Amino acid sequence: GAGVSQTPSNKVTEKGKYVELRCDPISGHTALYWYRQSLGQGPEFLIYFQGTGAADDSGLPNDRFFAVRPEGSVSTLKIQRTERGDSAVYLCASSLIKRDSEQFFGPGTRLTVL
Amino acid sequence: SQQGEEDPQALSIQEGENATMNCSYKTSINNLQWYRQNSGRGLVHLILIRSNEREKHSGRLRVTLDTSKKSSSLLITASRAADTASYFCAVAGNQFYFGTGTSLTVIP
């Protein structure tokens, strides 16, 4: 594809619900990243995939957060039992090879937990 | 949190002036990158400087890196109103993390 795409662009949910956020990286990019960004802050690292496997998931805040990339392309970030504090913009990025390469970002999914 | 620190937090200048923003970090690095973010949008990569480089130019952008002081600066020369955005440094080493950002406003 032309760039990284994320769906949905906006998601409003109620506290306690389950949500899934999707990321389509640039074709051929082996590395994929999820970040979370609150207003006025820099992106906060969540998880990094190299191919199908999570190479670093140290940024996931707790076990309510989980991400998969089963075929090494599309990734889904899953949040269980959402809390109001989970409200943020969730950003996905991909890069050609490795973690310290230039990253290409999607437009983000704005999650609002009521 | 592993975030780098940037200053100033906010910067307002007149069109045509230069803008300088600084980034400090704590870990060893392979490279340091600068990204730009327009309001409500994703980040766009601007420039990458490797740990063995001291200065790099790209158009109106000039980046310096001082690994002994663990700091970098981004200079935008002859600023334009379209440069209004938030600018983030990103530190790439064993981990990859972003700074807190500088919000730049260029007044026409």
C-alpha cells in the first residue's frame, strides 16, 4: 500500500468493553510498532514486532493489552476491560528492516473510553 | 518512562526567523531521529543522524549531535508558517523512545 493505514480512525466505547485496533503496514516492512500518545505528550512505546513475533513488548502497560501479527503484515492491538485512562491516540508505525530505521506512521486511532 | 526530554516545550517565532529545539537523552544510541507531527496527524520522519556523526543537513534543517553530552539540536532556518507543528526527537539504541516534543508556532 501507499502508506500505513489504521482502522477505525475513531473509536468510542464504554468502560469495561473490549476493543480491537487494526494496523496495515507498508507492504514489505518487516518491523511494526504500536505507540500510545496522550494530548501534549510524545508517543509512548507499547510493542514492537519483527515479522510475526513480538520482539519487545515491554511497553504494554498491563495484561489487558495484547497485540498480534499472525502473518507478519497486519497487526491488531486488543484491549480488554477498557478503562477511562486508556483513552488516547494509538499510533502504528512500520519500518523496512530493523528497529532503529526510519519509521513510517499511520494517522492513528483515537480511542475514547466513556 | 524512557522518554527523552526536549526544550523548549513551546516556541513561537516570526516567519523568516530560525527555530532551534533541543533534545537530551540518557542511554547509549545507534542513531537519533527527528519527527514532525501536524495537529491530529501521524508523525513524519525528518532526518536521522548516526552516533558517529556530529552534524547533518537536509534542506532548511540542520541537526547536531553531541554524544558526550547526550544531546541533539534541530535548527530550522528561514521558518515558514507551514513549519507550525510539534517536533519530536526519537532515540534509537537498545530501545527506541520519543522525547516529550516541542510545539512550534510560526507567525506569518
